[in-house]
Amino acid sequence: MTGSWGVAAGVIGSVFGALALLGAGIFAARATKIAARTTAEAQRAAALAAAEPAQRQVDLNTFKTIRDGMERKLDRHERRIDSLSSLVRAFSWYVSELTGQMRGNGIDPTEPPERIREYNRTGV
């Protein structure tokens, strides 16, 4: 009977060994799958982190381009406003001179429009 027990123990040992090997294989497969997922997530995060400075630089360059265009446009508008303000002052001086000449010759000029009267009252 010792021989039978030896064979039975060998078979049982082999079955336990096979089950242990199967369990280890399943554990290793799960661990490998989790490690692969973790590695992929880490690589994705690293790629995003690496791309962030480049995206910021692109955003900054775009902002600078827009800002420069707006500054040029603002400068054009400021020059235009200065030119128009100068023209209005010159025209106002000219009309004032003509009004003075009219009154000097006994001609009563017509009343100025409401907007001009308002400007004369308020300065705005």
C-alpha cells in the first residue's frame, strides 16, 4: 500500500502544483493587465504634460499676434481721432471768425444747432 500512497501523493501533489501554477498564471495575467493600463495612463499623462508648454507657447503667440493687431488698429483710431479733433477745432475757429464778421457787418447769424449749444454749455 505504500506504493499506492506514494502514487496518490504524487498525483495529488501534481494537481495542487497545477492549480498553484494556474492561480499564479491568472494572478500574473491580472497584474500584467493592470500594469499595462497604469503604464498607458502614465504615458498619456506624460504626453499631456509635455504638450502643455507647447500649447501655452502657441496660445501666447496667438495672443501676441491679436494684441499687436489691436494695438495697430488702436493707433490708427487715435491718429484719426486726433486728426478729426484738430479739424473740428480749426472749423470752429473759422466759423467763429465768420460769425464775428457777420455781426460786424450787421448780419445776425442763425442760431447754432442744439448739439453745438450743448457743447458750448457743458464743454462735452
